[in-house]
Amino acid sequence: MVTGTSVLGIQFDGGVLIAADLLGSYGSMAQMRQLQRVFKVNEKTVIGASGDYSDFQFLIEKIMEKVNQDYCLNDGYVYKPKQLFSWCTRVLYNRRSNFDPLWNRLVIAGLDDEQPFLGSVDLLGNAYQAPCIATGYGNYLAVPIMREFLDKHNNRINEVQAREVIDRCMKLLYYRDGRAYDKYSIAVVTKEGSRVEECKELQTNWAVASQISSYD
């Protein structure tokens, strides 16, 4: 089972972004180092996931089937993030109820009626929305940092500030999470559309490691 660790998401004025590193772990082995875990669904919606990558691939295939059906109908309708969010809660809850869960925690982001949307769904079908979200270890380390940053700016930050706090959180996770990696990708949704920016590398400094007690 190849798994991925934390996915981070944060809203900003006029948009939303999510980020995940590129490492696929097989137990404690860093097996894949270019594993994309954030995807563009359409011009208004992006999705990312932590957990079992094969389950996420299955879910992405089902989502893209629905997107292609909409494209073939050519009626101008596209899946908005709230609709995809609701659909994912039903799918994951149904699989859980059949004792065959999809071992993922999803982060769904986008623009819904020109307003930023950010939501998370776990393998039990539990779901919530928030201005900032993280899965995995990031739920303990990154969320407090993002919440403090948003509170400091009255929940009104721009894209540059959002990128800065995401980069800071990804760096912290790389230092503290044994399944994290120093390369990550970002998916951004604004009024201009959605895009995935691949392979950003963290600027890290391991000189501080010698100051940590129990470090060999």
C-alpha cells in the first residue's frame, strides 16, 4: 500500500490553494518521489488527498468520468466544489457502511458563486468546511500556524501571503514528519481558473538539528 501524508489548504481573497508533497511511502520506505496528490477537476474545482494512493486513483477515475460526461453534454454545467464535496461525502459514507472504506482524507477546494470554498472529507464520510484545513500530521502542526496567521490578518490575506504560510507549514512538516518530503505541488483556484503548479522545492536548513537533544 502506497500512502501519502499531509495535504494543506487555505483560503485567500479571491481564491483558494491546496498543497501536498510528492512522496509516496510504502510503510517506512520512501518509494515514489514524484507522486502527484493534488489534481485539477475543472476550472472551478481542485482536489487533493492523503492516505492510500490506489483508493485515491479509483476516486479520481470516477470523478473524471463524471466530468467527461458533463463535457459531452455541452450544456455549460460544471461541477462546483460544494457539489463535488457533497458527492464525496456520500461515496465515502456508502463505502464505509459497506465495510469497504476508501482509506483517504480528501481536501476539496475551489470557487463557488465567486466565493472561496474549502472542505475536507474523511474515510467515514465525516465532513466539514473551514478557512484552513490540513490532513494527516499537518492537522496537528500546520493548522495552528495557519489559524494564527488568519486571525492576525482578520481572515483577509492575499495569494502571496497564502503561499508564504503554506511554504512555512510544508517546511515544518518536512522537519517533523518522517513521511514528508522537501518537494511539493500546489493547486490554485482564482477567478481566472484553476491550475496545478508542480515541484516546488523547500529551502531547508538542517544546521539546527545539532541543537536538538537526543540528536546523534
